[in-house]
Amino acid sequence: MRIYFDYSATTPVDKQVLDAMLPYFTEFYGNASSIHQFGQEAHEAMDKSRKKIAAKINANYDELIFTSGGTESDNLAIKGVAHAVHKKLKKNHIITSKIEHHAVLNSAKSLENEGFRVTYLDVDREGFVDLNQLEKTITKDTILVSIIYANNEIGTIQDLEEIGKICHEKNVLFHSDAVQAFTKVPLDVKRFNLDLVSLTAHKIYGPKGIGALYIRHDLQQENLIQKMIDGGGHEFNLRAGTENIPGIVGFAKAVEITTSTHIQQMTRLRNYLIQRILVEIPDSRLNGPNIKTKGDKRLCNNVNISFKGINGQELLLQLDKEGIAVSTGAACIADSVEPSHILQAIQLTPEEGALGTIRASLGKDNTKEEANYFIEKLKDIIHKLRKN
Ligand SMILES: *Cc1c(COP(=O)(O)O)cnc(C)c1O
């Protein structure tokens, strides 16, 4: 048996997505910038795809640019805006949180090295950003607030509407990395007052290497964002390079085929797994939002559990031997095992099992039988590891 529970790392390409993409490799292979028919076919496919994805987040067609993925989108949003606003208005301060993806965190660190000031907001024990601290931290010098919508490791879904209100009142720009949340949680750029949003295809059954950045119209017009890749005038002059048409078409198809049924299925399986593991395995602890009190604030496919006295990497390898793929919240850094920056931010201690943490992230096709098999193996392995 081979069971994949690592859909937050990446997903397979859906068959419908692949079928939509294939003709754009071999038949409609034109360069979207070319004026002849081959080029126009590619351009039309790109236009249609852009419209579909933009509509999904209530954005206009010309507010969405394609990139190589979530990482590039985060880099462009944060560095591109920081550099442009610094140049234009001499502002110097960025606010983000302690539980961002490395693409955001290291973009902020890179700005710090250039002389920008960065505030990393605290989160509570379930991973929610402290909104009072956010409000107090914003100054006249603040350029941008960047907060992840749904956390990739512990599944916490932030209140973007509230954060957007604060940013709007204080007149600072607002970016969100919505890579994990996209198509799983409502995302409305207008209602949330968002200026920038990062998306990627390969976490939603689309291909790898294609993503998008939503950039509110005014930012483009008022020169509040600076491009990072020079070249031709592609993507409204914000991201040069011949467009990846098969990827773009696949991305749009992936968005189109998402359904609420899948979300309900994953939520049920998530709750089943969490409830059984917490009851049946002693000294286990759920990280991220409580499913009884804040179930709707937890990503529908996220299970993150710590086991006291267990080494997460060892557990991962033992599960892998049984054909089960999960990920761990601790990494080997220079010969010592350290909890991830996210587990550190929620102040998870080694006594609580910080070093014995695994994430099982579910997909639309996972079954209850797979969940049962996983739980049995997990129980066996943990029992054995604790006896050693
Ligand atoms: C996967 C992921 C990214 C990176 O996206 P890529 O397309 O792999 O570059 C960024 N942010 C979050 C939250 C992610 O889960």
C-alpha cells in the first residue's frame, strides 16, 4: 500500500488538467507575443485562463500576472513593493508574522540586510496573529503588511477581513500568501482590501512552475511596485519572459474543477483522523486551531500532531517504510534537531513533543480506509519507538 498524505507539499496533476494542457505543447505552441495565428491562439488561451483565475478571487483581468510560482510571487510582492515605495516615499518599514512561509520570511530578511526595518508579529498558541500588536506596530513609516492566509504547517486561517480593515484605515499596503488557502477558503480581494495576493498551481492539482500574483490596479498605475525580471513587456510590463501557456491553461483548469464536495470530504477525514489519534495515542497533542471550537479556522486538509518523546524524522522514516508519506515539523540543522520556526512561534516545547511532530495533509482522493491504515501503523510505530 502506498498512501500520500503530503498534499500541502505538492499535489499530482489532475487528469482533466493534463488533458487541457497537452494540446498547448504540441498543437497550439505559438508565442503569445507573436502577431500571426499561432501566436493569437496562444494569447487567447492565456486571456481566458487569466480571466478565470482573476474571477475566482474577485479581481479584474488586468490585475493578475503569471509567475513561476508562489515563491516568485512572494518575492515580487514584498521586495518589489518595498523597493518602489522606498524610492518614491522614503518609507522603510515592513510588517509580517513569525509563521510565514520561507519565501516571505527570507524576502523580509533580505530587505533587512538592505537596511529596511522588519517587524515579525507574534501569534498565539493556535497560530493566530495578534491584531492589537499589528495595529500598534503600524507607523507612518510602514510600507506593507504581509500575512499568510492559511498556514502550510499548522493550518491556521487568519482573519484577513479584519487585517485588511486595519491596513486600510492606517493606509498601508496589504499582501497575503494565499498559496494554501486558494480554492479551499473564500478569497475576495475587494472584501479583504488586499493589494497583493500570491497563488500557485501545484498545490491545487495544477502543474509545478506556474503561479500568479494579484496586484491591485492602483499599485501598477502609481508605480508602487518594481519588476524584478527585465526583458520584454510581458505581463503588463511587470514580469518579462515568454509565457508558459500549457502551465497557465493547466492552472486555470485546476481552479475550474475545484468543488465544495472535496472540501467537505477532506474536512470530515481531517476530523476523523485528529479525533482518533488524540484518543488512541497517549501523549499526543494537536497543533493549530482546535477543531471543536475553531474548526472553520483550520485548513480543511491539515492534521498536525506532536507525540511526546518521539523523534519526528524517525517517525517519518518508519511511516515511509510502510508506504505512508507525511512531513515533519522539525528539521536537522547542523546535527541537532530543531522545531520549525512555526512550531517555535506557537511556543511548542520539547516536553510537549515539538521534536516529534508530523503533518499529514490530505487530498481530495484520500479515503477512510487509508486513514484507518495510517492510524494502525502510527500506533504500532509510536509504541515501538517509545519502548526503545
Ligand atoms: C508551497 C508554498 C509556497 C511556494 O510556492 P511554489 O510554487 O512552490 O514556489 C509559498 N507559500 C506557501 C504557503 C506554500 O505552501
